[in-house]
Amino acid sequence: MRFKDRTDAGRRLSSRLHDLQGEAAVVLGLPRGGVPVAAEVARALGAPLDVILVRKLGVPFQPELGMGAIGEDGVRVVNDEVVRAAGVEGAELAAVEARERAELERRAGRFRRGRPRLDLTGRTAVIVDDGLATGSTARAACMVARAHGAARVVLAVPVAPPGWEARIGPVADEFVSLETPGQFFAIGQFYEDFTQVDEDEVVALLEAAGIERPPVAMTADSRGAGGRDGADDPPAIDEDIVVMAGPVRLGGHLSVPETATGIVLFAHGSGSSRHSPRNRYVAAVLNDAGLGTLLFDLLTVDEELDRANVFDIELLGRRLADATAWLRAQPEASGLPIGYFGASTGAGAALWAAAEQGAEVAAVVSRGGRPDLAGPRLADVTAPTLLIVGGHDDLVLELNRSAQAQMHCETQLLVVPGATHLFEEAGTLDKAAAAARDWFSTHLAPTTHLVG
């Protein structure tokens, strides 16, 4: 079977997926070539369309040979056999990964234009590409969808080599391919027109499909006292901005409700950025409760290429402190108390910055964090601090208990039952976000002075 082009392939593939009509499905195209195929599938199913972002890790001296892939939310798949056979050293692998992760984050901003990714929680993720060769990228995509809460993962391609299901493994629940020819050399051999898809075409297809911007799901017990419906009280400011941290320009996103009672700055973990889906979800919960949020990249793209910077807590802490000083000078933040939310290594940076003399940080929340990385500065933190850890994240839980014992400020350790490090289990991120909201709502609330 040969396809005229990717649109033709998508239409034919749709005929094998009609049983998904009526399901809570989301169609996810692998950029760039998979998006035109996925657009046809989404149209046929009447399902929303988004991209699922992964990057191949190519052998340094032979980039076309994949030694693994990375995806959003820190997902990483490495083919150890290829790494060993190619003689790739650890430092070389780290350099390739840092470069590709920077490109992944760039694409997230380029394709979605500030819109959040579609929520996959409890839904069927239909991952579509224009074909499958080695399978490393598709496997990483399936793992990303799982990490984002998909209840079911379907991997669908027009063409794949025999035995392709085994290459993907149990990370997918269902495999669909129109053709699995024995003489398989390259995906392009099965297309009459296999012209490269450019980024503008991807953006146009996503916009034409009308990417959803779903409201944050807030239940009665997760909204808490004083919560409000963000749909009725949208942020007065909700836009991408440039954050100045000293002389460094960093990409960021600022959301400030009309009657905000405080602003929370997010310090992301290693390999993450302002596009982190989990932090964006927590930020939306805080916005709904009347709190402003600033998500920004702690490092520039060039800085991220040096992997040592990702774990330089002093550098990250100073960058956060500089960004805080900049934010305080903005009219949107005038007079508002400031809080820090840190995830993973970002928690160490948040506590490092909170311990700075004159920091005046009103509250800190750590989710799955490494507060121990703040070292001796823990004893100097005065801001009330909430440490949220997954009940199944054993090592990090012990590190948090040890860090709490070194702190002299108001602290609370909250263990979320059933959660692992990334809080990817059903309902666990909701609990962490609700706890953070309540902590900030309490400690960032304006002080009322009674006059006798």
C-alpha cells in the first residue's frame, strides 16, 4: 500500500479507528510529520487535537541513528545497546539530551503559543505518527501520555515494520497499523509525497482544529474555603512575558487575578521549564483561588546546554531572587506578598532564595522537592514552609524529614498516600495542588489590624 500524502494516510487510518468515536479521546500528533495524519484522525473522530512532544537522541557522530528519546515531564528512553555499541560516553549523552530538551521546550512554546496542553486525565490518548521505524520516539510518546494521566493509550500509524508492537512494549494498550510490510527500509518509501512538514503547517493545523483550553477541574472538596470559579473571575493579566533576572532575560508566563491576594513564583525542577504540565496545573488551581502566579525559566537555552547549571542550586536560587526583585517592581505585583513553589531540585533553589537576607518571602511550598539541596541555608529560612511528598517516594521522603529537622521556621510535612515522585497517580496531584492552595491562601492573606 502506498499513500498519496499524509492527509491521505490520515483518512485511511481513520477507518481503522472508528470504534473510538464517542470515547473521551484526545488525538495527539507527533510533530512534525505526524500532525497532518493526526488532524485527519481527529476530524473523523470528532476529537480534539494536540501535539505530543518528544525528541530523538541521536548518536553524536551519526545523528540519524537514535540512541533514545526524551519527552515532556522528564520522560527519558535510552537504548543502552546502541549507546554501548556506539561508544557514547555519559557526558556526550548528557550534552545531546540537554540540547534536545531545550528544543523540546522551544517547540512547546512555538506550537501551543502559550496554551496549555490538553488534559489527558482519565481519557484515551490516540498517538499518531506518519509511520514507525525504530519505535523509540513513539515509545517515549506513550510514556509521556501515561505520565499525563491517560487512562488508555492507543498508538496508530499508517505503516510500521513487522513486530513493531514488541518494540513499543506494554506502554501502549492498543496498536493500529494499516500496513506491516516485510520489505521495510524507510517510512518515505510508502508515500508518493513525503515532503517535510514545517512548523508553520503544524501551528496552522492545531489552530484550525481549535485546541481546547479546558477549565481546571475543581471539585467541591478540592476548592476549599474562599475558593472561587476562575471562569467567572478570569485573570486580569494572563500573558507570556520576559522576566529580567539581573541582566538576564528569561521567558515567563504571568497570571494575576483582578483581586489577587499574593503572587507565587514557581521554581522548576531539573530539565523542566515554565511549560511543565504539572506546575501549570498547580498554577491554575492557585489562580482559581485568587492568587497570582509567575512561571518562568530559571535558565536560558544556552545555559541549559551545560548540564551542571541544572543542578547548581546557588545559581538557580540567585536567579529566583533576582526575578523576585524584578517582579516586586512591576505594577501588577505592587504591595502583594510573595510565595515560592518549588518542585524537585527547584525546591532547593526556592529555600535557598527564601533564606536570603531581606527576602521577605511569605510562604514556601515544596512538591516532591529536594529541600536538602539548600544545605546550611535551611536554618535561615523564616517563611512558613509546606513539604509535600509522595508516600511511595521513599528516598525523597527521608530527605524531606531530615531537612525539616534542620529548619527553625513553621513547617509541615504532608505525605500524599499512593503518590510517587511525579505525582502521576490518579488524584494525587489534585491533593498536592489543593494543599498548596490552602497553604498560600493562609500565609499570603492580607493582615488585618484591629483598632481598639
